[in-house]
Amino acid sequence: MSLRINTNIAAMTALRNLNSTNENVQGSIERLSSGLRINSAADDPAGLIRSEGMRSQISGLSQAMSNSQDAINMAKTAEGAMDEVQRLLLDMRSLAVQSANTAVVDANTLQANQTQVRSSIDSINRIAQETQFGTKKLLDGTAGVLANVTNAADASSIYIGGSFSGETVTTGPITIARVTQGTRAAVALTNTFASSNSIVPNAGSFVINGYSFSTSGNDSVQTLVDRINQAASTTGVTANVVPNGANVSISLTQNNYGSRYSLSYFDPSGVLSGVPALQSTGLDAVYNVSATTIASNGTTHASTALFTGGRGSTDSGLKLTDTYGNALLLTENGNANVAAATQVGTVTAGNMRFQIGAFSDQNVSFAMPSVFASRLGTGAVAGGSIANIDLTTQQGSDDAIKIIDDAITQLAQLRGQLGSFQKNFLESNTRSLDVAKTNLTSSESTIRDADMAEEMTQYTKSQILQQAGLSVLAQANQQPQNILQLLKGG
């Protein structure tokens, strides 16, 4: 065994191990006090890189959840305003129904009803103008889709909501192309007469769509035609005197288009027709309507949807609708003559864009509707809307009921679309984001957080080693003292 004074290898070894133990103790104290396994990049470089990436995504998910909640609150604000518009429309409809009862109401009542309706219209326009979320206007059209007619000869009104063919609609033209022309049920009565003033000699009765007419044999052709037309609001059928060779006969036409509106004629006495029973049904119009939409990948392209229609009359035109509540009111000319693709209008879109994900391009657009009175009820009567209903006349009251009914349906569809967007997209997305955030946070915690039980075990071990190291270092430092014993012995 060799003994040295200048170099104490044992003490150096003990000191090296003690320094290592001290570092472990300091590391354990840092992890226990912070609760983190990774307090600096040196602790776990690869783990830090993964952890920071997850932290960035977690932060984005948290903000996306906040964005979705803001969007839900915005949707609730808009829906509450539309609910008030719906209530005003219901009140207006009651007034229209009362005004149509001209046998009872007088001119003063009609004028009072019209004044009340005008006040309701002003309230609807105020709601449309002033409803906002923060500084964002919601129902004035700036955050939605406005469709305007550019070809009045073929179309009298167009309504396009936020969705078209399952995608978000954007600014562009609206074109139509006929698949099937809409027709009205019609029958030609077989009896002929010299002129419209000729007497119809056969006495008896005939039935049109369940409504019975009778004659004593002294009525002229024109008299019976006028009587049929006077009952048109009940039967839905109009009569006309038409040439039949050198003579004339009577034709009957259903006022409404489509397969839902039939014409039934029963004449057992042969008053106007030698054929006792005649039946006819119209055809629904079918058109391909094209508009510009935004696909889920963000690209803009032309989409085509099938519009069908079986409602409308000579006065109101032919109403076509799709599965998303979009509507087009064709004129008689449009229904008869538009076969090839023809532009009838344009869409101006101002969609609201919501960032609902943690990464770029994870967004959705939704078009808030315009609920100005001039934009509601445009699909019932050609040129008519809530803004111009008039309850002071019998015809005006009848038209008002149709217009208000159309507006109520239109607004209900708008509210349904908004509610569906809120429930099935925003609220669902929030729940999905919450699950993703929870799982991602759990993964980040596994990488970054300290296991306190394990760390405490390691800390206790390091403390014991530290105490042992100090004791051994003290003993190692005493080893050179043995050399003194040698010196004393000499």
C-alpha cells in the first residue's frame, strides 16, 4: 500500500460522487417544488420539443372553444331577434284574417288594422337594422346572402339562404334550366254553342271540385262561365269561352300548378259536356338551378340543385323550392319559355367566418339572413312582400294572408337553419374540442409533469447518499493523518 500527502485519491473519488449526489438532490428539489419533470431543455430535449408542440395545440384548442362559444352566443342573439319578428308576423296574420271578413268589418276598422300592420312592419325593419353582436350587424343582410332578380320577364322573386346544394353559397349568378315544365290541370267540355250569349238549354246541375252549380235551362253560356269564376276562390278553377270550330265551348283550368292540384268535373245532366265525368291533374315543374358555392376544401365552384314546384297561379307565378328552403318564383313566361340555361338573378354573399379549430383552415362560414320586411314573403304573390301588404281591400287582405304565411314559413326555415348550425355544429364542435383538449393535456402531462411519488423516493435516496458521501469524504480526508504515525515512529 502506498501513502501520499499531496494527492488523496480516495477523497477525490468521494468528492466526485458527493458532487453528483448534490446535483441529483438539487434536481429533485427543483422537480418537487415545480411539479415538472422538465424544467429546462437540458432535462429532456426531445420531450421538451414534443411538449411545447402539444402546449401550442392545447392553447389553440382552448381559444377555438372560446370562439365556438362566442359563435353560439351570436346565434342565440340572432335567433331571439327572429323570434320577435315571428311574433309580429303572427299578430299581422290575425289582422289580415280579420280584415278579410269584409261582411262585418267597416272602413274604419280596416284602416286601423292597416295602421297597426304598418307599425309592425316598422318594428320588423328596426329589428333587422339594429340587431347586432358587439359591433357586428346580424340581420341587415351584410352578414348574409341577398339574391336579386336580374331577369324580371322570367322570374319575379328569388330567395337564397346560406346553404345551397349542401354548401355555403357565395357571390355569383343564378341560372335556371328546365327539366319539366309545370302545368295546370285542364279539361275541355264537349258541348258546343253558337256564341257566348247562347242559351244553355239543358237544365240540371254539374259539380266542379266538389262545388255544385245548377241551371234551369235559361242561363247563357257567359252567365254560367261568370258563375263558375265567381266561385273560383272555393273551387280553384277558372272557366273560359273558347272557339270550337264554328262554335264555342267552355274550358276549365285549375288556377294552381302541379300534381297536388287536380280538376274534377261531374255533369250527369249533360249541361255543358256530353262526357259526364272528366278528371285532370297538373304536372310539377322541375328545374335545375345553379349558383356559386364554396366547397369544404375552400374552392369556389358552380353547384346545381333540383328545384320543384307545384304551387302558384296565373297572378302569383310558379313557386319552385329545394330541400334547403331556397325559393324561386317563375313568371308564366319563364315557365313556358325557359328551356336552356338562362340567368335570372345574382347572389351577393357576406358570410360570417368562424375559426372553430386550433389550426389554419379549420373554419366554417354561415350566412345570417336579412329580415327586412321587403325580404320576407316574396314567394307568394308576384311583386308582393311584407313591406307592401294592404288590408284596406278584400283582395289586399287575401294577398296579405298568402304573403304572411309565406313569410312565417320562410322565417321558420331560417330559424331552423340557424338552430341546426348552433346545435349540430357549434355545440357539437365545442364538445369535440373539449375531448381533444382533455386527451392532449393528459399526453402533455405524461411528458412534462413529475411523478411526485417517484420523485420523492429518488429525493430520499439522494439525501441518504449525500449524507453518506459527506461522512465518507470526511474519513477520506483523515487518511493522510496516518502518515504522521509513520513520522512519529521515526
